[in-house]
Amino acid sequence: MNTTNLRFTIALVACALLASVLGFLCPACVSAQATLAPAPPAPPRDGQHDFDFEAGTWKIRLKRLLHPLTGSTTWVEFDGTSVTRKVWDGRAWLEEFETTGPSGHIEGLTLRLYNPQSHQWSLYWANSKDGTLGQPTIGEFTNGRGEFFDQEPFDGRVILVCYVWSEITPNSAHFEQSFSADGGKTWEVNWITDQTRVPDGSAKAH
């Protein structure tokens, strides 16, 4: 072994010994290094029971903006009921919605489907006037608040639509629909629903 290789070998052994001694003398250093190791990613949240609160019959109070995205400030109010039942052990929900007010009658249907792969919900709305399911708003719940988004045609242009569920208790819940015509920079609320549970849960929408 030549002099250069010998010196290199000695240096390596010395470094190894020094690292061992430092680790022995300062276990906190070793612990700190272990702490810096990245933690494994948290598993996706299982949200398949997020809409369990909706089961049963509800009294509905609805406020609706008459002409969204026009600068209108004219709201109309409706009263009615909704009946929601569980499908697929809570991985789907079907809601029958009916309200009446001075400006007319709204009869609708909401289908909510849970995707166990994406851990998100798809919410489909249909009304009795056209009898077709619209495209879904898709999203999830975080800390008791559900946010769902999609893009839809509206008055000849494509807009963003947002649904928000909040203020959820065993006997009440709050829902809002908002539109954005500028890519989400600003939002205008146009549909507000407050619902209160009917105690016996046995009434039918009418």
C-alpha cells in the first residue's frame, strides 16, 4: 500500500471512530437526525359517511336570488320540505326536495355518490321542469365543512359553481350555492337553504 492510500484509509477509520464517539456522547444528536426523517404520508380521509346527518325529513327555508350575475339584489323566499334516504349503506344518498313561494314552485332531486378511490363526493341535481340530471359538483368535507365545485354553462358562457355545506348539527344545517364568472376571483351567493329536522322523520315531501 502506498503512502497516499495509507493516509486515506487512516482518515476513513478516524472519521468512522469520531462519528461513533459523537453518537455515543450525544445521543440527542442521533435522535435529532431521526426526527428530521420525513414522516410517511397520512392516509386519505374516509368520508363515506359525511352525509349521514341528512337522513330523514327536514323543514326547508330557501332564499333565492332571482337574476344571478346581473347585479340584481332581488331575493325571493320559499318554504317546503325535503326527505333524504340512504343508499349503499351511506355511500349514496337520494334527496327529494320541494318548496313553494310567491314566485313559484321548486321540485327537485339530489343524488349524492361517494367515490372510495378519490374519497370525494359527486352531487347531482335535477328538477322536475326538465327531468335530467345536471353535471356533478365534486368535493369533500374538511373539519365539518363541505365544499364542492364544477363548471357549468350559464346564459351562454361557462361559469364556476360552488356548493358549501356548513353549520351542521344533528337537527339543522346550512347550504349555499355561489356562481363565479371570473374564474373564482369573486363569488356571488344565489341560493341559501336553512333546514330544520322534522322530529318524527316520517313525513313525505309534498
